[in-house]
Amino acid sequence: MIKLKAVGYCRVSTDNQKDEGTIGLQVDAVKEFAKADYDLIDTFTDEGVSGGLEDRPALAKLLDYIENPDNEIKAVIIYKLDRLARDLIIQENLIKDFEKRGVKLISTKETDLDSKEPTRVFIRQVLGGVSQYEKGLITMRLSGGRNRKARNGGYAGGRVALGYSSIDKELQTTIGEADTIKTIFAMKRKKLSLNEIARRLNAGGFKTKTGTGKWYAGTISYILKNKLYKGNYSYNDIKTNKLNLALVV
């Protein structure tokens, strides 16, 4: 019997790895499931990523792979429906995307996911709706915890600005970077233009946050507007004074 060609897709998000099962567990389940009827060509895995479509390189590669007719892929095998997507809209659109390419979606835990039979479609959408609800609860809890931390004067997360480091989930000043910030504000007090400040920083070998980038007027403008450098921290419209983090007066 000639087996149809298939690929696998597995995903875990770091925060919920215990409940979702490790990538290894999912990959093994997909391989075992495929043995009877499919020739499993490859398995694409995303680790530590959300159920949305942002930053999912393995899913992007999978879509490119099945789109190539030369690969003759007829099925995508997943461990469980919410490993494809927790968001119902994303889930349904991905299934339709597979259908357009003549590819069947198969779950090791749920049957006939791409069936057009009304009851099957309803069950699939209910499963997606439950996953979307659970995702919303997780987001709500994380957001609530961060808001409480911000109200209590703690660091609630987000991009760490030049001049600081996140140590044990708290902001602390970084001496070398802090000196750069002080230099920028000092040059601005001398009424130098943003372009001139950027030029002098580049000429002087001052490092950006990444350590490899160039300075631009827009970067200088962003720094000068950042109220954290004056000890005013904000997160989701919650404002607290963090004078210990002030770098300029």
C-alpha cells in the first residue's frame, strides 16, 4: 500500500508546558499515529511561542513546505487542536488554508477535524472557543499580576531601556549605559540638534542598547521623551515614582 505523504506540527508555549506536554511527547505521538497510514516526511516544531501567528517560524516553514506541489503533502498531523492555535478565528482560517492546498488536518486526539459535516464543524469550533477562552484567562491573570506589581512600585515587564538591566525581574541601572544617557541629556541642554547628538555619539563610539547599532535622531528623541530617566515609571497607565532609577534631573 502506498502511503500518503504527511508532515507533523507541534507547539508548546513556555508558560504552559506542563499542561501542554513537552515537544518530545508531541513529536513521539505524531510519529506513532502516522505509522499506519502515512509517510511522515518531517515534523515542524515551535517551542516557547504563543498560539497567535506572531513569531512562529516553524509554522511559517510548514506553510511554505506544503504549498510546494513537488512535496506532494496530503496531510498535516498535530498532537491536539489547540497546539495548532488557541484562537478560534486563526484555527478555522488555518484549516481552510490547508483545504485550499488539498491538505487534510489530522489530530492524534480529535477525529475528522476538517470534516464539513455540521456536527463535526460545531464540535471543532466549540473546542476552539474553549481554547480561546482559556487563553483569555491566562492573559487576564498575567496582566492582573503585572498591574499589581506596577502599582506596588515593581517592574512589570516590557522592553528594558538603555541605562538599565533587568535583574531578578527588577530594573537596575547599568553604569556604562547610564553614562551614555547622561551624556545625551547634557548635549541636549547645550541645545545641540538631534542629528548632531547622533553624529557625536557615533563618532565617539557610544554603544546602543544592542551594542552594534548606529545612533539616529529618532532614537535620541525617544530617549529624551522617556520619563523613566527622571524617575517616573509607567505601565498600562499606572504611574509610580522610582527615584532610585532616575539618571537625570
